[in-house]
Amino acid sequence: MSNGARARKAFMAGAAGFAIFGLAACSSGGTSSDDGSTGADGGSGEEVTLEFAQWWEPELPEGMLRGLMDQFEEENPGITVELLSGPYASTKEQVVAGAASGTMSDVVGLDGAWVSDFVQQGAISDLSALMTEAGYDESQLASQVQLNGSTYMIPVVNFAYMLFSNQDLLDAAGVDVPTTRSEFEAAAKAVTTDDVSGWILPLSLEAPNGIQNDVMSWVWASGGSMLADGQPDVTNDEVKSAVEFIAQLDADGVIAPGAATLKEQDKVEEFTNGRVAMMVSSLAHINTIRESNPDLNFTLSALPAEDGYTGERGTPYASWGIGVAENSEHKAEAFKLIEFLMSEAANGELANAANAFPGNSTAVPEFVENDPMFQTAFDVWQAGYPANEFVGLPVAEQLMRDFSEQFQSMLAGEIDVDTALANAQAAWEEEF
């Protein structure tokens, strides 16, 4: 079996009861009906305000998401949407706190890595039941995230993670956009100066998704896997090779300082300001970069693969997922908002604005044809396969945190690579 085929098999096996198909504020008050709904369709005629917590609005063109909410409100008299917006990290903190206290917003933006924990806490609603109650045709959904046969998250749009390169810095150093690990190391060393770092690696334990996006992405890019038959396998040669590669970059002095405390937004800011030559990041950040620094000349490419690897490359991805809080008193209205966002027109508009791949199976992203950079990204996406083995795993963020703790100890010279991976393996096995 090829590396790519084995990785895909492991990716699906690692869902831990999830199925992937195809690709904090208190809830508003009001008199609820027996099914938990109120307001517009609850028979009371009472106005309903839905709180919608997400990190999407700051990453979209100004006014775009609010415009969609205005359209929804016009089409659904009696329902008002209040957007609670912030960066990914702060939104995660708000949503996690709301889940623990039973004060989660009615509608919540979700990362697939959070879903298992929220389901175990009873914090998010069974969307399969809400779809049935609404008579919703789920065949139009490109993907769903399920646990024990029930859907708890619907991916609204999907973002590939690729290599962002500051073309001017690479040109000045006389190097090309790298396609292999050795080329990446050489390019990172060539561009690194007192003012510029070759690469940036966010390893904050508070928001540990850097392990998913910036570390394991190197494993998947070469067809590797961190799982075996759905169970932890981080001591394998593929993971070890990627970790040793990053350790060498650190020894080369090409990684931006302060990795242990950096979060994803820090990574994007450093790249946008020209202080970092290369980063692994989501297509969602293209808008942010272009708006913040219109003169920045950057390119997109596939993550470099291990030297000599010729198979399909796993392309890391993340979704803007959506769900409904179990504590919401307005579940029927909340699902109306989801139904609107997943409609062909609205979903296509949102995908175009976010430069992402749509969650509605019939929507077609126009940006691919209108922007050469996204045409490149789409070509990379089609040439490989979607890879994110953390989606659906139990306590996925804790797994990332466990790995990051050992990874940071290794980079600090406190333990060697084999010990770090063995410790991470043991910690993961306890969580499984």
C-alpha cells in the first residue's frame, strides 16, 4: 500500500466514531415552545435575537458577514442576529467557557477539533434531529461531522493550508519557492537575517493548533500518518522524520523567536509585516494579508515534501464549522440561520468572500477563475488529498497540547527526539 493510500486509510480510521462525508454570552431569553423554539415560528409573535459567536467576521471583507445577516433577517421577519466576533483564539476561549457554563451562544462557529469534547459535555445540539424537524434536504451538504451517527457540526466553508512565501525576500536571496524539505531548509537559511526569519512556528499551549497546522502538516505533505488503525502512532518513522526536520530548522536558527508563546494570529501578523519569509497558513488569511499590506508580494504553493517522495501530497485543511448550542432556547430559529448559510447562493457568496471551498455541494467558487493565486491553490488542492487527522479525535486539542509540551522540551534540548515522541505516544494512549 502506498504512503498516500495508507495515510488516507488512517485518516478515515482516526475519526473515532465521527464520519466525514465529502469534504460568550448567555442565550437570548424569551418564551420557548415545547420543542425549544420561540419567536417567529413559535406561535408567540415574539422577537427572537440569535447570538452567533464566530471568528469569521474579522477574516472576511468588512461588512460582508453583516450583510448576509441583514439578508437573513429580511427573509425571516422576527429574527435578529447579533454577531459576536473575534480572532480564532479568543473565540475559542469564549466558546469553550460557554460550553462549560451552559451559556454558549445560540449559533457557534466550530473547529472540528472541538466537536468531540463539546458532544461529551452535552454542549452542542444534535443537528440531525434539527434537520429532520425542519424537513431539510441534507444531500446538498458537501460534508458533515458526525458522532455515533448524528451530525453535530456542518462545515460551512473549507480552507486548505499551504505554504505562503514572501516572493521579494526569496528573490533577493536568490532562491526559488521550495518544493522539498531540503530546498525549504536552504531557502530559510538564505533569507534569514537579523531582521527576517525564514519560517515561523506557533506553539502556544493556550491555542495548540500549531501542532496540527504547522507540524503534522509536514507529515501529511509526504503521505504520512500519525495514526495506525485509528490509534496513536506518533513514534513511527514518518512523524520522527518531520520532527527531526523541524528540529534541524531550529538548530539552523531560521525559526522566528518566541515560538512557545506564539498563536496563529501572531504568525500571520509577522508574515504580513515582512518579518518572516515563509509560513504554513490557511487560504482564509489571504484577505487579511492583502488588506493589511497591499504591497506585499507573496505566493502560494504546496507544502514541501520529503526529498524523494513522489506520491500524492496530503493537503492540510480546516473548516469554518457551525453548530447550535444545546442551551439555546431558539434552536429552530438557529437552524434557520444554518439553513440560510448553507443555501447555494449564500454559501457560494460566503465561499467567494472567504476564498474558500464551499460547503454546499452545488455552489461553485468564482474566485478560482478570477484570481491566479487561487487557481494555483485549487490546482494544489485537486492534485492531492484532504488531510487533517485531528478532526473527530477525542479531546483533539489536548492531544495537540500533549504533543506540543514534548515538542517544546525537545527543542529546548531537555529531551531527545525519541523520548519526546515516546512521551507524546504515552500521553495520547491515555486520552484514547
